[in-house]
Amino acid sequence: MVSDVKEPLDKNSKESEAANADTFWQIRWRRRLMWFGYALVALSIGWGLRPYTTYSVPQGAAHMSPEYPAGMTVLVNTSYRTPERLHRGDCVIYEVQEQGRTIRMIGRAVGWPGETAAVAEGMLLIGGQVMEESYLRRASVGACRPGAPVEVPPGGLYVLNDDRASGVKDGREYGPLKPEQIVGKVIVPIASP
């Protein structure tokens, strides 16, 4: 009789162990698949955000006000680096060399390859024609410094400040930008000063 009692217990315990073993491995694989899914989602988000960066307009730099006042942080899409991907009037972040160091600046893209750009009495002239610039404040163009006519080379951009009377340098001093100097296009403000 003792052997009769042990036999069903052994049979049940073996089935129970097999069921537990399957459950253990199923749980383990589900967890691995779950973490793999999380990692895949995180990589997808990272890949999607790859061409974006931020830029903060330096304090004391009011050359792009009122649209981009000093202290504002903007989102920049770095895949917009060539004139073919930009439109006249887009704001861009660009790099220039000043006293042996690289400085990032914000400016308005106004001159395209093959065009002759100049500034006279605060107004932008492209090929001698005055361009309408709705983003300018009229008070910002009165006492501005002129800019001699410049031929924009292939792949280049001519960039100006919105406040043409500010002392902040732009295309009038730096000349046309080369493609490698363009960081990207300003997409949207993300933090106000």
C-alpha cells in the first residue's frame, strides 16, 4: 500500500515539476522579450531625435528680437543644412571663428547661391531689388551699418540679424556662410527667457 500511495505522488510531482519548469522558462523569455521591446522603443525614439539639438540665444544678444530674444532656447533640426532644404527668411544656427574659438550664432537666411546680397539703409537688397522682410521691426533698420554687395558662392548662405542696428556681427562682417558652417534650421522656441 505504501508503494501505491507513493506512485501517484511521484507522478504528480513530476508533472508539477515539468509544469513549473515550463512556467519558469516562459516567464524568463517573456521578461527578455519585454526588455527587448523596451530597448527597441528607446532606440527608435533616439533615432528619431537624432537630427535635433537645442540652442540658447546668449544673454545680452538682442540681435534677433522680438522673435528670438536673449535667453530663449530653440529646437534646431540639423538635417536642414543646405540652401536646398531652407527657405528665404528661415532662421539658422551657424558657426563662425572668433579669436581662435568657434562660436554658434542665430541669424536669418536671406541670400542664396548665385545671388548678390547687400544692405543699404537697413534694407536687404538682392540683385539690387529691395526684399520685403515682414519679420523686421522698422525701428531696427534706421541707424544700421551698411553691407557691401556680396556674391553668394555655390552651397553658401548670406545671413543677417533681425535687428540690423545691433552691434552683433552677421553676414556683413563674416560674409557668406559655407555649408559646413551651417548647424541647422530653427524649428520652434522651447523655452522663453
